[in-house]
Amino acid sequence: MARLPLVDPLQAATPVREVLERLPVPLRIFRMMAHAESCFRPLLRLGTAILAHQKLAPKLREFAILQAAQLTPGRYEWVQHVPIARATGANAAQIEALEKGDWEAECFDGVERAALRFGAQTLEHARVSDEVFAALREHLSPQEIVELVLTLGYYSMLARLTEVTELELDTASDTSIIDSIAKPG
């Protein structure tokens, strides 16, 4: 049982209730985030931007999310994002290597290894070496690098939220969230 109760949409302030009622998948994490009323909508907007509007390749985004979940650690985010990673093209060997923390595994290509080295240093030290930065810079634009940092930070924050509150796992929701926000309009 979670350390904090989930926000009851029926008891929530009107703006929070309206957002909770519009969510395509009623995950517990949203009802926990809703405690921070003034941050709730901006957090969801940032999450939507990360998941649906970045230049960063979706597969690299999902690798970063799984890496943040593995290193923080955050089982909730891991469970939710493995199916999404698979949908972006991640294979079983890559998922297994991410779970083991093997950023140098042969199943990753050069761009993926550079991004994973960068992600590991970012998550573990907040700074990256000149060598790791230069290797990533060979493959990604400044926009993609900043998007990668923001993805790592956002999902590390969510992992901390779920771990600190001992949020119960939801069943993996497949790609429903991505599908719903990727629709035009």
C-alpha cells in the first residue's frame, strides 16, 4: 500500500479532476502526482512533450527512460515503459542488457552505446566527461542532447516519486498512453 493516498478525482479541485477524467489510461502515478496541484498540469505537459514531440528518436528516448528506471531505481516506470520500448523497436536482448546495466552490450549500435554511456554518467554524477559528451555529439544534435537530458531527469524524478511514496505497480498499459498523445489535434 502506498505511503500516501491516491487523489480521489471526485474530491479533487476542479482543474485536477478535469485532467484526471481526460487521461487515456488511469494510472496510479497520475493520481499520486495530482497531490502537487500547481505542478500537476505542467508535469503532464512536459511528459507529453517528451513522449510525443521530441526530435530525439523514440527508441533512444525509451532507452533513456528504462535506464533512469534501472539506475534510480524505479520499478513502476520500468514496468510501464518496457512495452513502449518494444513498440519503438527495442528487442529482447536490448531490454535484458538495460535491465542488467550493460550499456556496452553488442546488441546496441554505436549511437545507442554513446547515448547509454551519456545517460549513465548523467544519472550517476550529473556531469559527463568530455570524452562521453564528444562521443554523443558525433551522433546527436544540440536539441537531441538537451532532450535526452530532460528525459533522463523527468523519468528519474518520476522514479523517485513512485519509490518514495511506495506506489503500487499498475499493470503495464502497453502503448495506450503514447498512442493517445501521438494523435494529431
